[in-house]
Amino acid sequence: MSADPARLAAFEVLAAVRVDGAYANLALPAALVKHRLSGRDAAFATELASGTLRRQGTYDAVLAACLDRPLGKVQAKVLDALRLGAHQLLGMRVPAHAAINTTVDLVRVVTHAGAAGFANAVLRRVATHDLDAWIAEIAPGRDVDPTRHDELAHSHPAWVVEELRRAVGEDEIEALLDADNQAPAVTLVARPGRAERSDLPGEPTRFSPYGVVLDGGNPGDLDAVRSGAAGVQDEGSQLVALALARATPAPGPDDVWLDLCAGPGGKAALLAALAAERGAGLLAVERAPHRAQLVSRALTGAAGVLGVVTADGRRPPMRPGAASRILVDAPCTGLGALRRRPEARWRRRPQDLVELVLLQRELLTCAIDLVRPGGVVLYATCSPVIAETAGVVESVLGSGDQVTLDDVAALLPEVADAAGPLPGTMQLWPHRHGTDAMFLALLRRS
């Protein structure tokens, strides 16, 4: 027996995420190359793997309703295949007979014939309803238990639903959760001085003057991307770099910009280009050696690079007041990028917040010490969780009188409807702006 290559590639991505803790967006390209997939087959495998991971919570509840045993008693490989089959039946336009037969073939290849018969029976039960009918069966009414309803209907853990509801409000929570389950468009950035936006295929982005939304194809095939003149970067991340570059500089030389948490290097590459336009240079700091290598690769060939330092951003080897502008794109839960990192919602735990918030406060406090008087620090997280956004900024503002909060929204007048949880801060949203849910706050050392 043989399995369809696109479905086998998607299965291998799910296995890599489950067994090795891989990131789907990194495991997927390797699987496509291994199985020599391109064009429509590559697009099918991509949607099958990513969509299954996004909707895993919903599909597990549906499968549990179709099983004669607890979900935890199903062999892991078989369960991965059943999830792929459920996505084809409930989330893709695949005819039921094709979705069932190809999944059964896949189970035969990765396990054994007995498991194939089991998979066939389960998926035939799944095929008896469409997604809306299954949600009506497995989830309580929203008026009865809104968190449990959203957990099952929109495939987000309950604690994530609660944190996002606290951040966006009851009126928009369903729109946000739905946006998290949509496949994002591929967005490119033209790095100033090395490429023009008009050089890239696709439609111009709504807010960033450097971005385009790719209209198809593999971005790695573009000469500008291969040379580093352009890169793949969400528009929200482009706006973070743009806001820091537009901020009023400190008195005196505006010559040293610092990216304190630079890995994997996308924002650093755009910042270096913007710094070079202003006669400044960028110093990038990254704690993890392998990520520091990614930063070096991203900055290869860029003007305005002072160097890449492998060091802890809380204790970097530089003197206080060394930089005029600093970016702190802090490690966070990543709950603002669930469209792009679908597995993150299943990996994060509520207890992660405590450790991350302590780290974020330390990084931001260090940045305040490193920036020269009158200089600015842009604090950004790819998370809208209040503890990681307003909570961190308020704790630093309240720790002394040497820091004030500038109005970052005034630096990005192109963006409307992005008021943050604190006056002067910004919060981008997938459902409003089509970007990752980036938070921005601009602090100035007085």
C-alpha cells in the first residue's frame, strides 16, 4: 500500500510537532521538499497540516463522540491520521469518500491493517454531520457557558479564551477566535536601500509602506528574498520597526540603535535598513546561540549593522546609556500569532505567564538603563494578554520617575482603531487589521 504524498507530508508534520516539539511552519517546508510537493499539492498539504493543528480541539471533541473508547486510548499515530481525516471532512472541500479512503490508506501505511478498519468506522461516523451540526452537538450554548462554547466551537483552550476575552472584550471575542483559525496570507517586506516595494509581486499592505501581500507561489523562489533584500514578515512586525524609527530621537548623536531580543532577525533586518537611512547603526543582541546565527544570516549584506552579540538581554556587555533607540521585542506566550503558529495554543500553559512576565519586566528595565537620557525604548509583544502588555508597562512606569510613556499611536497615523489597554499604547488585531496581535508601547527615559 502507498499513501498520498500530500497527506503523508501533513501527517509527518503533525508527528514532528507531537514527538519532537517542532514548529509547524518550520517542519512543513522540509516535508514538502522530502515528498517533492509543489503548486496545488503543496498548498493542500499546507492547509491540511496547519488547519488540523488549528482545529485540533474541535476535532478531538468530535472524534471522542464517535469513539467507543477514551481518546487517550487511541494510538497516537492513528489519532493524528483521524484528525487529518476530520479536517478534510469538516474543514476542507474534500468529498467524503476521498477523505475517508485516503485516510484509511494512510493509516495502513503508518500502522497496520487492523487500525485501518477502525479508522474507517470512526470517519464514517464523523461524516454523518457537517461542522456546524457537530458543534451544536458537542458544545453547550453560548448563553449557557460562553467559555466552554468558544473552547469547542473555535478550538482554543479555555484559559486562552478567557485571556483573549479580557483583552478584546465580549463583543469581539468570537471574531478574534475565528480570525485565529484562518490561514494568514504571506506578507513580504522590502528592506529600504536594498529593494523597493514595487519590485515585489503582490498587493501593497494596508499600513506598512514596505510590505506586499504575496499573490501566490513560494517566497523563497524570489531573487529579492534569496538575496536578503526582502523577507517574509507580518505587517504588524513591520509596524513595530517603523514606529521605533519614526520616534523623536534623543538629544545628541542618534547613531546606535539596539535590538535587545533580536532572534530570529526579521525585525532586526528592517531596523538595520531604517537605521542606515538615518546614518545610524544597529547592534543586535540574542541570547540563544542558534538564534543568534539566524540573526547574523538575516543581516548578511545589510548596511548599518554594528554587530550581532550572543548575550542575555538582561545582562548585555555594554555600558548604560549606550543606545539612542532600543527595541525590546520580548519573549511572550505568542497568543497574538496563533494564525501562523497553530500549535502554540496547545503548548502554552497558564503558569507560563508568571515566568514570562518576570522576564519581560527585567528586559524592559534593562533597556531603560541602556538607553541614553531622552532616548526611547519600544516594548513589543506578539501577545494581547493584559499581563504581558499593560501589566509589564505599568510595573516599569511605577518603579521610578525616570520613564514616561510617549504616544506611539501618533507615530502610526495610518492605523486606525488600534488603541491599546493604556493611553498612548497600541494593540493590533487579526480581525481588525489583518496582522498578528502585536502590542506596542513607547517609553522615553527622562
